[in-house]
Amino acid sequence: MTKNKGPKPDDRSDNVEKLREQVVNTIENLEEAHKTLQMNLPEEQKEAIRAKNRRREEAIAAKREEIRDEYAFQQKQGETHS
């Protein structure tokens, strides 16, 4: 039986890399969806894809902002530990 020793320390050292991977994956999904739109699909299905792409574009913008914030945090942490 393991004892709970409290919460793990907040390790944010790889957050920027994880966020970048999420952005890349979302961009790849967006590009695939654009290709799918070229297919002969019902307009209702195409509109659903377009709506999802709009949400993907919003998510990409939000993740990029999060990357900037996280990078700034890491730079600030580096200054305080130097």
C-alpha cells in the first residue's frame, strides 16, 4: 500500500513543448479536414467540418497565447534561480 505524500510539485518544465505538439497536431487535423472538404460530401457535413475547423483555429490561437505565457513564466523562473 502506498501512502499519499501530498500533491506532486508543479513541474512546468516541458509545458511549452507539450503545447507546441498540441498546436502541430491541431494544424494537421485542420489540414486533413480541408482536404476532406474537397470531397463530394453533403453540404450539412461540410458545414459541420467548417464549424469544427473554426473551433480548431480558435484553439490554435489560444494555445499559442498559452505558449507565450508559459515561455515568459519559464524565463522569469530562470532569472530567479540564476
